[in-house]
Amino acid sequence: MTAVPTTKDEWRKRLLADRRTVPAHVRAAEAAALSASILELVGAGQTVCAYVPVGTEPGAKGVLDELARKRVQVLLPVVTGPSPLDWAAYDGTLQPGPHKLLQPPGERLGPAAIGAASVILIPALAVDKAGVRLGRGAGHYDRSLVYAAESAALVGVVRDQEFLERLPADRHDVRMTAILTPAGGVVEATNP
Ligand SMILES: Nc1nc2c(c(=O)[nH]1)N(C=O)[C@@H](CNc1ccc(C(=O)N[C@@H](CCC(=O)O)C(=O)O)cc1)CN2
Ligand SMILES: Nc1ncnc2c1ncn2[C@@H]1O[C@H](COP(=O)(O)OP(=O)(O)OP(=O)(O)O)[C@@H](O)[C@H]1O
């Protein structure tokens, strides 16, 4: 049996290795389920911060167009270095950025633009029941979520197997208020 990871870095290696073993048809089915849940979460006139899945990340970018069709304002992250993420509106076009990312080419709205969002969809490698999120290790989202509205739903998006009992947490880790998985839909984080 393989040992259970203890540090964040051990968890990251394990989770990324596991993601690489997921067959394309499973990934596609999971993306469809996630898209359906996301479309139920937000309605016309609302602003949502979303992300463009990269590599083996769960989800599909098609949901961005479906959100736009519903008249949801979609903001996407723009990486500007180690600082908080910048944001730009999704207008149907994307251009290559760092880390194989696709980013919106439009006007940069600044890190505080996240404050307009009622729902923030946050990519993660894993999230635990209390909402502790494991990201890629650059601290981008932890630095960015301090600008979020207090009432915003912070939704960590992971595969069902990545919704874990307990992850190691640091003081700077911003807790998710909810976890979205393909089979489980949206589950509120516990308040320990
Ligand atoms: N889709 C997405 N957008 C995001 C993030 C994310 O995790 N996912 N970020 C979260 O903070 C920020 C960017 N940080 C990132 C840091 C590293 C990698 C990365 O390691 N990319 C791999 C390819 C992906 C893979 O195969 O897993 C690479 O460069 O090889 C991606 C994004 C903002 N936007
Ligand atoms: N609010 C913050 N202010 C300054 N540094 C921070 C802040 N949040 C995180 N960091 C730094 O960023 C680094 C990565 O943090 P952590 O391991 O929690 O990243 P992560 O949440 O997994 O990654 P990401 O958010 O990029 O997906 C750490 O060195 C941490 O000290």
C-alpha cells in the first residue's frame, strides 16, 4: 500500500499523478456534470469569476460560452507575476499565457474586480470538508480572495476523488465556502 501524503507538496505530486491516469471519456463526462451544476449556480445579471481548465484540470471551457449566453458576466484570471491575480471579462476570445494557460486579451480590471462576483469558481488540486483548498503552490488565489465580497460563494472545483476528509492547512489559506464535484454537485463546507 502507498503511504498517505502528509505535506502539501506530497499531496500535490500524488494528486497530479492521479489526474494523469483519468481516461478522456471520464474527463469529458465529469466536465459535462460540472458545467450543468455551474449553470444552475448563477443567473442573468450576476458576475462569476471562472477559470479556463488547463491540462488535466476538471471542467471544460465550453461552460464559459454557456454562461455568457445566459447573460452572466464572466471574469477570468490574468497572471501578472507573484502578485494577486488580475481579471478581465470573457468576450469569447482567449490568448495563450504563462503555464499553458489561456487568458482573456481584454482590458485588465485590477485585482479588486473580483469583488463584483457573487460566485467565484476556484481551480484546486483538492479541497477538504472544512473548505481547506490545495492549489498549485504559488499562493495566487490566497492573495486574490482577500478582495472577494464577504457574501461571495467561494467554490472549489475538484474531481470527486479529490474531495478529501482533511488537508494540511496554513494560516494564509482562504477557506472555500463550498465544494463542487461532478457526482456530488455543490456541497457546503463544514464550519469546524
Ligand atoms: N485553469 C487555471 N487557471 C489558473 C490557475 C489554475 O490553477 N488553473 N491558477 C491558480 O493559482 C493561476 C495560475 N497558476 C498556474 C500555475 C501553474 C500551472 C501549471 O502547472 N500548468 C501546467 C499545465 C497544467 C497541467 O498539466 O496540470 C504546466 O505549466 O505544465 C497552471 C496555472 C491563475 N489561473
Ligand atoms: N496572502 C498571502 N500573502 C503573502 N503570501 C502568501 C499569501 N498566501 C499565500 N502566500 C504564499 O504563497 C505560497 C504558496 O501558498 P500555498 O501553498 O497555500 O499555495 P496554494 O494555495 O496551494 O496555491 P494557488 O493559490 O496558487 O493555487 C506560500 O509560500 C505562501 O507563503
